[in-house]
Amino acid sequence: MKRTIAAVVFPEFEMLDLYGPLEMFSYFREDFEIRTVALQAGPVLASGGPATVAQDGMDGERDYDILLVPGGVGTRHVDGEPAFLSWLADQSKKAAYVTSVCTGSLLLAKAGVLDGRKATTNKLAFDWVADQCGGVDWQRQARWVVDGNIYTSSGVSAGMDMALAILADHLGEAAAANAARWAEYTRNKDPDNDPFAIEKPVT
Amino acid sequence: MKRTIAAVVFPEFEMLDLYGPLEMFSYFREDFEIRTVALQAGPVLASGGPATVAQDGMDGERDYDILLVPGGVGTRHVDGEPAFLSWLADQSKKAAYVTSVCTGSLLLAKAGVLDGRKATTNKLAFDWVADQCGGVDWQRQARWVVDGNIYTSSGVSAGMDMALAILADHLGEAAAANAARWAEYTRNKDPDNDPFAIEKPVT
């Protein structure tokens, strides 16, 4: 069964948060269809980078099998936006996998998706996220965290390791190993191996 | 002095080839301005992914300080396109840095930019590239190769290591180390350390 991935975008999303995982999924055209989704369809500027075209607006009727939520400074544009958060909450109930990279987990938390769940986020933004999102069992040291069907990763590049873990879980380890080889990517296979964990916030 | 980066796009470019390096450059807004460039301005579909909006067409008068040329299956759409190759050749003469990721070096080679130069490319496509592009000193084992102001990297993820090397050379090692930390990226600092080098083509 082909799974549809909702690659969520918003103004000033972090480029590699989105495109790192998409690269890994894109090798399996028979298994995944990638669709970009934003509040409204159309071009959406990345943080410090070019615009990505959102194919679908959140006002549509479409459902998705996998949610991919990036982070970035642009989370502030949508973390109080009811239409955005209610879409995340609604789609998360229907999706087979709910995933975030970096401070994308802030958006899932604000939508209530992470209530009572284990999750992680960008390590340089860790306390900023954890302090404003209670009710989540935030993991300070983790490359990525799996709680049921919810995968949250640490900052930026960690999304690639998380995507490869999803591939391993969904299509098998050989698929994940192939994707890493095709991308010439030296993979971190251990979710507990977090080279960027810090005990205290950088001040 | 702020440097302008021409992030070259063409139909079916490989997503991470482009966005991996752009992520690393994007942390330094005072030093770099990223502009997407295609044969014509407008949306350009990535390989298996969404469209990126090209801000500039190659018919414009603008010059750029840094060229970033990704690869991907889409190289076949432009590797015989005179307007594309002549733009690459012309801009390469003016740019401070000419860079490619993956099979982006095929495009530089076809434009004559790599004549007599050391260069590398994707390791799974190595012989396919080397066989059709003579006159280039192709390096079979290299994460990336520097020859004068020309940086060519191996496949996909190698572009991030190359971009960090460019940051180190242009802004200093501390800038590169910071970018890797901000991206939570475990960097390969040694251009000769190529975990994906293969002696023979995969058949």
C-alpha cells in the first residue's frame, strides 16, 4: 500500500528538517507519495532559503498516512494559529505515523498530540521548548524518540536518522541501509546515541 | 563582503544535494545571500519531491559569487542544453567558488569547467560519469575534492561536508564547527575519508 506523506511547510521552516527526511523517503516511489501541505497552497519561503511550493492547503479534504513536521524559527508563525494546530491534531488521529524534526515537536505539543508522550526536540532549544510545553515527557538525551506511532527527532540532521529508522520499521532494515548508501550518508542507528545532548541550556 | 550563492535547480534535481549545503550556508545571513537559479524563473520539481521556486532565470544579467550545482536523475534534462551549459561556463569564470554535489560535477564537466581539473562525483554513478566526461582527473576515493576554487563532492550527503569545508576556508574553522553544531550534524572533516568509495561499479 502506497503511503501519502504530508510534508508540512510554513514560513521560515528549517530547510534540512524537511528535505533530509524527504530525501530518504523519495528513494521508495512505490511506497510513498510526498505532498507538501501548508495553511494555504502556494509558495512558502524557507528560513534563509528559497520557496517550496505547497501543493495542498489545510482547508482541503485530503487525509495523509504520514505527517512530517519540521521546525525552525518559523514555528512562531504557526504555534498559535488555530487552523494550523487543529489540522495537526485532526490529522494526527488518522495518520499511521506522526513525525517531527527539531522544534517541529513544539508544534505537535501545542496541538496536544504529545500529551503524556515521550518526545524530544532540538538540543539548543530544549529548555525553551520544554518550558512552554508541559504534559510531555521530554527526553533530554535522544537522537530520536519513538512512542507508539509518534517519532520525534532532535535537531535538523537528526531527522535523517529518524527517517531511516521509520524506513527500517516500515519497509525493513535492508531498505533503510540502501537509502543511507544511496545518499552516501553515515547513519546513526542508535536512538540513544545523541552526540549533541547537553545537560544545561546554552546561555 | 556578502557573497551571493547561485543555487542551481533543474527538473528532477536531487533534493538533499541542494538543501544540505544551503542549510549550512543559511546560518550566515550576513555573509551569504542564497538565490535559486534555473533556465527560467519559476517552480522547478525536485526528483520525487516538491517544487522549489527559482528566483532567477539564466537569461538574466545577474552574476553570482558562489555556484552550487546539485545532481540527480534530472541532469539528463540539462546536460545537453546549450543555454544551461554556457551559463555554467560563463558564471564559473566569474565566481569566487564553483561547487557541485553528486552528479552535479557531470554538468560542470559538460560545460568544460573541469577540463584538466581534479574532481569527484557520486560513487554509485562514478564510472557512468567518468566514462562520458574525459579530460577530467576523476578521483575515485574522496568525500570531496578541492582544485583551486572548484569544490566537487561525492554523492548527496557529501555536499554537507563540502559546504562545511567551504565555510571553514571562507569564514574560518569556528564558523564551520558552529554550523555543524547548530545542524546537529556529525561532520566528516577529512576529504580523503570516503566511506562510500568503491573499487568497481555496482552492476
